[in-house]
Amino acid sequence: MELRQLNYFIKAAEMLHFTDAAAASFVTQSTLSQQIKLLEDELGMLLFDRIGKQVRLTEAGKTFLAHARQIQLEVKRAKQSISELNNLVTGELRIGVTYAFSSMLLPALPPFSAKYPGIKIVVEYGTAGELEQKLKMAELDVILAFHEQSETDDLGLEMQHLYASRIMMVVSKKHPLASLKKISLAELGNVELILPSKGFSSRDLLDSLFSRGKIKPLIKIEMNDVHSLLSMVDEGNWATIINEKAILTWEDLVAIPISGKEYFKQAFILWQKGVNKKKSATLFIEELFRILNVGD
């Protein structure tokens, strides 16, 4: 059994078309068909039912596909580990970031790049769920996200606490409410707001708080990009409710505490459990801790 046979099989299983799978694998159809036939002969079972030009996975094929993907993933990890050993300060670092993390991430990028010019940094934004899936498939090296500890208990991920950040009202220094020392949840119900879209962890918390207080907030705009949201707040007409560290690099915004019980969002670094951490990723996290001035 050869790795290329597994790769051909996986591609054919994903596309269910030998011609298309061969083109995607940059081989001829006859080569792909022959290698899959050799794989079937070795396993002693058909992996595909062939119906004219169409193919579909047999029961054995479906079972084997899960194992083949795991082998493919382990080989990818092994190559990454060897590459890391060969040269610790070059290569590519792939960081997954949830949208609310922009302001915290950006200050760490220039000094890190200056220290390690041989490392190419790739930053990918997405929801926590999207990024976690890519982390498990070794398409990302590390994730920065707001999370509840219990959310990753069964996801095969390791969580490293980064910091806690209070949920506060944020306005421009030009906003009429900018001089407030604090604001109540009831008073927030009368403020025109721009909020993160539904589905964001911070938005889910806010909806719960307003619902419990029987408050109907004046939500004027919903956005799934925190940088754009803060840009609009910066213009001075609206307020938002967000974790205070989100405005780390915004000099003209102020955070005003919400009176009563304080609510916090917990920021975590997410790694794949049981996998050696990439050296460039650990170096970047050290830089992030230094920039944010939080304890490891």
C-alpha cells in the first residue's frame, strides 16, 4: 500500500468521478484507476461500485475512507514536524483568529516579523467552529478565540488561557455618553447600538442579558466584522457593547463599565491536543503575551 494510492482513493471518494479525480491529482485516468484497482486487490474488497462513468463508495470504501484520511493527516503532521526540526525560524505560521481578536492580534505581528523575518505569517479569520475544524485537519497551527472552557472538552483541542476581558459599552470620545463613569443595563436599552451579528459569543451573551432584564435594545446595525463595527463607532454616532480589550489599538474610543454584576469574556489559545506544537507558533504566542502584558 502506497501513500499515492491513498491520495488517489481519497480524491476519487470526494469527487465520485475518476476522470475529475485524475485531473485534480494531475495524473491520467488510467493511472488513477490502475492504482485504485491495486489498492482494492491488496485489501481484498471493492472500494467503489462502478456504474458506467459514475462511481460510488461501497460499505468497505466508506469504512476505509475514514482511515485513509487519518493516515493522510498523520503524514502531513509528520512532514511539518521534520520541517520544524530542520529549520526552526523559517517556514509558514498559520494563525486562526475569531473576528473579535483583530485589535489584540495586530500589535504582535510587526515585532514578531522583525524578530523572525524567515517566517511567513498567514492570518485567517473565521468563526470559532470553522477555525477549530481547520485546526483539527492541520490546516492551521494555532487559534486565538473567546471561548467557554467546556466548549472544547470533547473536541480534541487543548486550551491555554490568555486573559479575561470585561464586557463594556464602547463609544467614541465625541459621543454624548463618553463622560459617563458607568451605565446600567436598563439605560443601555435607550442607546442606539451597533452590535456583532447573532451567533457571535459576545452577542449571545448580550441577548441573554437583555432578555433576562426584559429590555428591548435599540439595535440599529449588526455586523460580523469587528474592525468595521469599531470604525463606525469611532465616527461618534453609535455605541457598541464588546470586550474592553477589543479597543486596544483604538485611541479615540472609550470603554464605559456596565453597572451591577461584571461580565467577562475568556480569551484562549487553542492547540490540537496530543500534537507537538510548532516552534514558530510557540514563539508567536510568547510575543503575544509580551505585547498584551499578560502572564503566561
